[in-house]
Amino acid sequence: VRGGMEYSLLPVEQEHAVRLGEGWTPLVAAPRLATEVGVGQLLLKCEQTNPTGSFKARSIAVGISQAVAFGFRRVIVASSGNGAAAVGAYAARAGLEAVVLVAEGTAPEKIRQTQFYGARVVRVRGLYSNSYALADDLARRYRMANLTTTFNNPYAVEGNKTIAYELVHQMHGDVPHAIFVPVGAGPMLVGIMRGYRDYQELDRIAGAPRMVGVQAEGCCPVVRAFRAGEGL
């Protein structure tokens, strides 16, 4: 157990665990930014220090571990970049074949990073949704573990709980008033929320933070759905 984190709360058996040193990213105070936005204290969780450069290392570490436990030899992912790199790295670590589907407009730097790990990268015409649908079809047809980091793979979502576990320890049991999370489909927000609930059930903390999802104006389907009252 590292730093008191409850690995027993994750769906991973240690004998199948695939790790590259992910997690325990720095929590950095940002006093000038706090003053600018008008809050007393603002802390930044620096997820870029994960081994593949993003928080996706957490979710893929758990997803790959379960793929190994279930006996998969091949994995597939549809990604816009960060998930692709994480799958490439962790699949290489586990000795699994990785197929990565990316949209045509994906940043070349992310593609090169993914290829560096030995993954097979396939550019798919059109929007990301085309890659998503194709990954789902190929996974079913050829028995490949689908590690697409939306809510498609429930084990991968659980990997994001480790952010909450770390925050509890890094803040010495204090619970922040609110956590602002960048959201695509939202698995990181949900994972963090589940992590705090885990510690509430264990009586490690007295409450849970307010969770705030943030999307860019150019791609904000969750915000639009929320404002329209859809799915509430």
C-alpha cells in the first residue's frame, strides 16, 4: 500500500496488475490564480506528470490489468490522443497487441507517441464517433478488450477513483469545497466522485466535495444536455 491508498478498493488483483508508476501526481497551490478568480485557496492536481502525460494512465492501468486477468491478448481503443498513448504504453508493458483508432485530425505528436510504444495506429475518416463505433464493432468481432475511456469499459472508469484517494491523503483528510474537472464524456468526474464515496463509507472523511464539470465551448454536449434538462 503506497501512501495509505486503498488498492483493495480497485477491481485489480495484484498478480495481474500492470503499472508504470502512475498516480501520486503533485498537488500545487496557485495563490495568484486564486486571487484572480476570487477564492481563498486554489490547488491544482498536476496530472501531466503521469507516465504517459495525462490522467488516462490511471484508467488504462486498471483496464489493461483486467484485460490480462480475463486472458485477452489484444486490446483496442478509440481515442483523440491521450488515451491512445496510454493504451500503447500499457499494452507494451503487458505484452499485448494494441490497435488504436484515431480520427483523421488527431494531433501528429500523439500519434507518434502511440506508435513509439509499438501500437498499430489506424486513422479513421470522419469524426471521433466513427472511431468509437468501429472500435466497439471490432472488439466484439475479434475478441479484443475495448479500452475506450468513456463509460464503455467499467474497469477503466474505476481507475479514476485514485485521484480522490490521493487528494484525501495529500490534503490530510480535508475535503475541498469543490473540484473542477475537465469533461469529455465524464468518466474522470464520476471516478473522483466514486472515490470520495468509498472513503465516506469507510468513515475516512466526513463529507464529499461538490463536483463541477467543465467543457470547452466548441465541444460541450454534456453542458447543452444539462441546460436542456435532458437525462435529469
